[in-house]
Amino acid sequence: MHSIVDLSGCWKIKPVDQFVKEHRSATFDDSDWEEQDVPGQWQCQTNFKNYQGKMVYRKSFTFTRHADKTNFYEINFTGIFYFAIIYLNGRRLGHYEGYFSPISFFVTKTLQENNLLVVEVNCPPAPPDHIENLILGIFRHTRYFPKTFNPGGIWGRVYISSINRYAIRHLRFKTTTIDDQQATVEVKLVVDSTNTEEATVQYSLKPANFAGTIYQWRERSKINRGRTILTGKQALSDIELWWTYDLGFPSAYNLTVQLIWQSEVRSEYTALVGIRMIQLENRRVYLNGKSLFLRGANYLPTHPYISQVNPDTCLTDVKLAIDSHINCLRVRSHVAYSELYQACDLQGMLVWQDFPLFGMYPREILPVAKRQLSTMVDMLGSHPCIGVICCHDEPFPKYGRSKNLREKARKFIGRYVGNWNQNRLDVFLRKSLKKEDSGHIVIQSSGLWGMLGSLSDVHFHWYHIDKLITRFSLLSYFLGFNNRIVSDFGSFSSPVLETLVEHQGEPDKEGMIDLHISQNRQAEILKFFIEKLRLMKYKPIIGIFFSDLHDMFMTGGTGIVDARRCSKPAHKVVKDALRPRCLIASEITDKKYHLGDVLLIPVHLINDCQEESDTGGEINIKIKLGRRLFLETTLMVKLVSDSRPVQMDVVFFRPQEPGTHHLRLSMRTEKEKQFQTDHTEIVTQYELPII
């Protein structure tokens, strides 16, 4: 399949109340219509900044047929928000529903020398009752987007391609077994063909980011007219495994599949893949047999309008996550730009991928959700970075401020007892996903107490510090048997000053105070909860995901960097708190201590590393008031690979002078080569206000 005509660029657009036949006519005068570059979304235009509803797109173009008259032609759309009906030269080609999945239509007989392409796009506003009927995920989330936001438009590339007998639509690649330096891989192809005949399928697996063995094999297969699914397995030796950056090197391969007929390549498809197996066993995550504690962050859309994403920003975000000692990004309730997954593949960043179901849906959504979930797995399932797939985010009613007791009871039951979304829709999606794909960990529903059934993560929405964490720790043992992951905690903060000035101008004195208060509060909350949750590592926590890696808007958000990717104070705090190896002093609160009080402060060592157990280190503990040293002690330790938290010591301190004392915990180890960092000293600091 070869792209021969690119239909991106300038299109004519017009908002309408109803779609009418006249707009599809080649003789219709659209000279007074607005112009927009495609890929694009209409709210990127100044005149349609808050528009929601229906929009007509028109594009005139010329076309010259290939000399080989056996070629077939099709028109391809890589992304439209949300409903669309496509017409070419007045003939209806078909309809589209979704936003992330590509679609194509055969147009061999419809194409002329002069052509008119018309696309009627409809992206309606959110319903007032919060019962969603579009699979838009986070793009409907009022916590992140204003009510006037609408992503409607043709956000992806549009082009015409030629087909000579065959077209490989997509492939799925997964590893079925790994044994020492050998592995068995499975490749599943979906092929469209204009004829029924036998062809040669040739596979080539070449290293993408390292020097290594090239694997090639071929098969003879019968391909039927229409759609054919081809599946084959191959044993490989001397393979290089794909690892997250903190466990090893992310060895990736380029898999190229060619369909050959009469010694000529008629179709070719290339995908970036990796040989790896990820499993959930004994209530832990294992990557290629090694346990992995998930240190994660929620990843929001790279840009509010996906058509405006700069591909380089995706790589910047992944490198930012690695610098922050994050090893897993949760792509929260959306399908991200394709370059993000490629960057994660090559940099060794694990991905938790949400299917963009968010909130409550009517029963009519089930067949649409099943079809779109299958499409998402077709698009992303071969990426080695995709380790976890979640079917539905927060499938329960929003609380609101209703005073009606019956309404409150209904919402309480819907959230904590169950509803059709949890008990029917999500169960069906999980089973269908397990049936057709076994290469990922599957989470049925996100944000629920996982007392029974599949693994779940808990959304406590911690946006302030309190004693809730203690209650959660106890309840997790006795009730939440599957509550192994905690996500969605953090705090809103203003952007850095330079970003705020660029967007709104210089703030006044009160604005400066608010900026510093919000940023310091965010840093304090993230430090508090990350440390508390890491002390619960493997008892029962297997992963933590804070909100969020970045802001989407210039006005601020819950990210540790703002929309320009400038670091807030929380960035450094998270970077220290998520070190693979760190020291944590528990039982420290934000209260003030009194002279003469006896402070008993347990010091814990957290080690997520996979070094041998005889690797040692030296822990140093100091308490200072200004430059005066009041306490110092040194401990020699042995490190156990990827262990539960170990209490190393209890600091006994009775303050004799008022003032803010500083507790400094540090540890020196051998150079952390496998973490791609030069830090040889790990430092954690706390303030102890004494009055």
C-alpha cells in the first residue's frame, strides 16, 4: 500500500445546524467559508474557539491514475473527532465513529480527474446528566478541560493510497515463551486482498536500537478475496529482551512483513516490536521473570488539541519521566500520539494504557466499545512498552451536591455496590480482551475497591494531607485483596513564573503569593503520599501513580512541570521520593514539636534495584540547627534486591533549643550504572520545627 496523494493542507470549513445536500455539490460556492489546515481541529481557529456541534469540511483536488490498471485506490483518514460521514464526488463512502482509529474506503471507481471530498463532522457537547454516549475519555473530564472545550475536527492525516492485490491492515506481535536466550513469538496479520490465491509471507526482524542478530523466515499462505487473518509462530535463539530502563536495556526490533506474489513485493508493513513477557503473579508485576515495582505518573494528552502535538515533545516527556525515576506512565483515559509509544519503546518506559471510557455510559455503548477496544489493541498491542491495559476509568456516578437522599443513595450504591457499567460492560470488555490478547496485564475497572475479581487501583483523590493513608493501609489488608495500586493523588499548582507572565502578564503581589503557596503545597502533598505509599511496598502496594506528569494548559494544573515543560518545585521532590533506592523517615508530621519532647523517628531503606544481595552501602544520619550539629550516626547496610521496606534504625532525639532543625539522611553506594545516573549519594531531608 503506497501513499500517492496527500490531501492534508487547506480545507474549507463551515459550522451548520443541520447537514444539507447542497454542500456536497461540486457547483456549490464555498468562497465565503473559513479555511483551515488539516490536520486540525476547529477550536484552534479563532472564530470557532468555543464552538461545539456540526462542521462541514470540503476539499477539491485533482487525481491522475497509475499506468498499471490493476491498481486499486482507497482514501484514508487517520483520525476524526467524533462522528463523520464521508462523500466523494457526491457519493457516500461511509461513516466513522471514534477518534483514535484510522479508517479507509475503496474509491477506485469513484475517483475522477477533478474531485470533491466532503466530510460532515459532528462532535456534540457533553450531556448535562453525565451519562456519556461518546468514547472520548479524558476529553470529557471537567477536572482537566473547561465545559466549552470540544476536540471536534479532522485531526489526522488524509491521503489516497494505491493497492496492488494485497494490503496488510495491521499486525499483532507477542511473545509466548521465553527460556534463557530463546523465545517463541507469534505474529498475526490482517490482510485485505482483491484475489484468492497463494502468496509468500516473508518476515524480517532487525535490531532497531542495538547491534544484534537479524532473523528472517518465510511461509506460503493462502489469501482469500476480501479479508484474511494469518497467524504464525517462530522460535528464535540468541535473542535480546526488552526491559524497562531500570532493569536493563530496552532492546527493540523492526519487524517487516512482505507479501510476495510472482517474485514481486505487493504489500509491506513495518512495526516496532520487542521480545518481552509481562505477568501478574503472586500479587507482583514481573517483567521477563524479574519483579518490578511500578513508580508511575498519570500522563495527560501531550497537547489539549491532538492535531497540534509536536512529536519532539513526546520524547521530551519520556526523558522527563526517566529523569524523575518514573518507570511506568499511565496514559490516562485517552489514546496518545503515536510518537509517544515509539519513544517509550526505545527509551524503556512501561505504559499503562487506558481505553478511553470514563464515567457512566448507556447500554447502547457496548458494541461500539467492543469494536473500538479491539481496534486500540490492533493499533498499540505490538508495542513492547504497553504492559497494562485498563478497560474503564471510574465507572461510577459522580456525587455532586444533591440534597435528595434517594439520589445520594442511588449514587452511593452505584459507586460502592455496583452498576451496569461495572458488572456488565466492564466484565464483557475484560473477557473479550483476554480472549483475543494475552500479552498484557488487564485491569477491568479503575478507581474501585478490588475486593473481588480482577486487579484494581484505588482513587482516593488525595489533594490534602490527613490520616486517611493509615486507614487505607489497614483496610487494604482486610478488605481490598486486589487493591495493589494507588493512583490519582496530587494537587493543583500554578505554572512557573515565566510561563504565567507569557500567558497572563506579570502577576501582582497577591498573585505571587498564591503562586508560591500552590507550588509548595503540591510539593508537600506529593512527598508525603509517595513516601507513605512506598513504605507499603509489597504490603500490599505494587504500584503508585501520582497526578500528573505535566500540565496541559498555560494556566496551571496538577503536573510537576507546566505546559511549557518548565519544572515546578514538585519535580525535584518527586525525583527524590521516587529514587529506586531511597531513605524514608516515617512518623514525621507537619506539626510543631516542643522542647523536651522525645522524638523517635524510624528510618527505612527502600530498594527497588536488582543488584546482588551482597551490594552494600553506608547510611549517615544528621540533625542540625543552622550550622550546629546535634546528632550524627553512621550505619553499614547490606542491600536485598527489590525488597520490602527495611527499618534500619530509630533516631532518638530530644531537642534542647527552639528553631527549625533539619534531619538529613544520606547513603553512599556504588555508582548506579543500571539507572543511567551519576548520583553516588542518596539524600533525603526533613524539617523538624521545635517551639
